[in-house]
Amino acid sequence: MVSSAHEALHRIFRDHPDLFYRLSSRLGYDLPPPTKATVECPDVTETAAIERRIDTLIRFETESQGPFLLAVEAQGKPDPAKPSSWAYYVSYLWSKYRLPTHLMVVCQDRRTAAWAQRPVTSGLPFMPTLTVRPLVVGPHNTPVIADPRQAREDILMAALSAITHAAEPDIDAILKALSSALRDVPEDQGSQVVEYTSQGLRNGRVKQLWKELLMTDTSFYRSWLFEEVRDEGRAEGRAEESAKSKAEAILVVLGQRNLKVSDEVRKRIEDCGDPDVLRMWLVRAVTAPTAEGVFEDRSQSAAPDQSRVDSTSR
């Protein structure tokens, strides 16, 4: 199940791709300046009925090095199965777009960050074929911004500092600096920063501190309350998002198989809000002879007529 903290770890980059460049500079990477950044569809589902989605996918354009892709993954804890998924994402995107593809993994604790940083190789030790080595962002390398003046200079970097250090001893000072800096930020931008930060804080004591700090400014406190109320409806929202992604996957599979999809079929798929029905249609989309075939239960139609079998046997 996707958590609020998980969303905050990658969404801040999706909404503000330029933050990646400012962070990379702080980490010592000399990247060519971007001329354009575009958020791409994160769906990497193939014709097989396996749904795969990257958390955030961004395409950067540069004049000196050309375009490249950045896949952003939020990771809450070590998962032995994840490196193979990351390798799939990178190789799939590299093959599909024919562009250099980079992977950034954002973590909230040092243990997970240390695990994610370890290179994982496919192949025998003396004959490696593919090595996964992502850029890992977490409390070990994200700057601690505990000075209100520094927070004002880059309010989004200050929010990222709070999110990635949510479980660190410095979090109280970071939140105090961030809340102080928010007083000089336009309300529309500040409300967005409040939302990222509120999503990224999991500790009850820390969330309470953040609430108390926001109470000094009524407008931002309203934003915090709005986020709390929206959490209650997030489960329903996740179900809707799941249905939407499955509908997209069905249409992708039908398109990859070069099957003609009528407006009527497309509308019926897109209007369906039942994840279980969509999952069934997705499985059928892999082998259905026509786009309309996803709605048909061919297992029953293919079964022999028992009465005819009995009469033949007599």
C-alpha cells in the first residue's frame, strides 16, 4: 500500500524537476543545465499481464548532452526484490526511448539508504552482465537546513531536508527553520510546501510539532488541516488511481498488439471503476482476438455443448 510519506519522497521532484539539479549540484554532480523538463507517463507495462509503474519519470532536455530520463523511486525499507525491478525499469526505458536513463532512489532512513547504495549485479561475480547502481538520496547526503535564512533561499530544498530527515535528531530544528521561512513565502507556494512536509512526516511527535509550528500562521494551518482531512479519503483515491492505471494498461496492451480499439470500447474501459473487472479484462487483453474480446468470457463459449456430446455418445 502506498503511504503518504512514499508519495512525498518522489512527488516533490515530479512537481518541481529543477530541484533535482540543485540537489545534484550539492552532491557534487556536474550536470549540463536543462533547457526543458517534462514529466512522462510512469507506466512501463508490457504486453504480459504484469502491471509495473515507476513512481516518477522525468525527461530533461540539455543543449550540450541532449535529452536524458530520470526515474525517481521512493523506498521505505530494504526489499530484496527491488533491484531487479529497478533494472527492468532502466533497461525498458533505455530500450523504448533510446535515451540515457538514470535512476534516483529517495529514502528516509540511513539503513535503507545504505542498502539501496550497494551495487547489485546480474551474472556470476567474475562475469557480470548488468549492474544496478542508483543515485541514492537520503539523510546521509541531503543537506540539513536548520537556518531560516537558508530555508528562505530554497524553500523546496528545505522541505526535502525535512522529508528525508524526518526520523533524524535534527528534524526539530529543520521544521522550526522551515516554518519560519514560510512566513515570507506566497501562500500558494507555501501551501504546497506544507503539503509535501505533512505527507513526509510519519512520527506522531514530529507531526504534532509541525502542527504546533503551523498554528502561528492561520493560512498554513488550514493547509495542514486540509491535508489531514484528505488523508481520510486517500484510500478511496488509491482505488480510483488503481482503476485508472489498469484501464491505461489494457489500452496499452491492445495497442501493442495492433488491435483496433473503437471509441465505444475505449469509453467502456475508461469508464469502468471496478479494479477486479479491469484486472480480468487486462488478462484477456493479452490473448483476445479483437479489442471487443476483452469483455467476453471465452472459457465458457469454448466449452462443448454437453447435450450434443451425450447424444453423440448414444
